[in-house]
Amino acid sequence: MTNINTTYFDMQTNKAYPGGELKGFEANTGKSVYYTFTVNYRNSTYSETIENISATTSGFSVVKVVPALPSIIQPNSAQTFNLAIDLPNTSYAGPLNLLILYKVNYVTNSSKGQ
């Protein structure tokens, strides 16, 4: 595997945004690997909810995410995710594509119930 490409998909606007390239890993086919990455959230007003993280590359499957999803990231903070990823049974050379579904929480504590 050469790298991991991330795409963030805003569930409210139905738009995809490239998240960048992460360091890849080497592993045996047909096994599971554990991978850690951090989502840095730079909105100063609203929190963000990560709803789902999935592999869109054929043969790969994200089978576990810690912390469990959905996971809320507070404004101007970060969340580290630990993924368990099942690998395909055949050899693969190329990027692993991860899709991260999210939504911005446009309600703040001070505006609830108004």
C-alpha cells in the first residue's frame, strides 16, 4: 500500500472535500490491520459529528472504529480514531481510499430551546 487518501463528505450539503494523504502501511493479504489517524476540526463556533468512516477501495473493509461512531468533535479541537481494517485476500498495490461522513452541528448550547 502506498498511501491512504481521505475524502470528507458533508452530509448536509452533499459535497465531498479532499482530506489529504496519510501514511500507508504494509500488511499481509487476508489479515486485519489497525490504523490510527486524527481529524483536526478548525471551526470555532460549531461542533462536528463524524457519522461513519468506510473504505471505498474494493476488498477493504473498516470493521471497527474507536471511539464508536457517531463521534462529536468540539470546535477547534481534534479526535484520534483507531480503525480495524480487513484487507483483501489478494495482493494489492495502490492507495486505500477512506470516506468520512460528517455533519456540522449548527446548534450551540446557548441557542437550544429558543
